[in-house]
Amino acid sequence: MKVLDLSAGNRAVWFNKAHPCATYIDIRPEVQPDIVADSRALPANIGEDFDLVVFDPLHKNGAATGNMVRNYGHWTAEQITEIIGETARRSK
């Protein structure tokens, strides 16, 4: 099985944070993903042969200076919706 995690971050949804079946993607190099990329513009070399795509939705922050910003960055509802929509279109 091949798993693609589109928002790896600190891998909060994983019991095994280095699962051998998973490819971890994140835009932030400091979280050490397998591939540094924006989930809204995935490189072609990622491919389409994954059995499962994991997307732990980015957290909508109330403000750019909120406590969650330190861990997750600042995302608006519109940006989160755009990421989910782009991923769905690409997977068809």
C-alpha cells in the first residue's frame, strides 16, 4: 500500500510518524517532510499511484497572531477550501 500525506506537519494523525508506506509532503522544510511542496501545486513526479491520500485539514486560525499560528501557520477558510478542491480535481 502507498499512502500520500498531503499535510504531514508534525504527523499528528500517525501512530508511526515514519511509516514506511507513507510519503510525507509539507510546504515547510523545517518539519522534514519527504517532499517539500505546496499541496495546491504538487510536482508531477509525485505521481498518481497512491492507494490512500491523507489530508489532516489545516486548521483555520482566528487571527494571524493566534496561538495555533506557531504550530500550523495562518490559513483562512478560503485557502483550506482551495487546497481540498485542488486535490480532489487532481485525483480524478
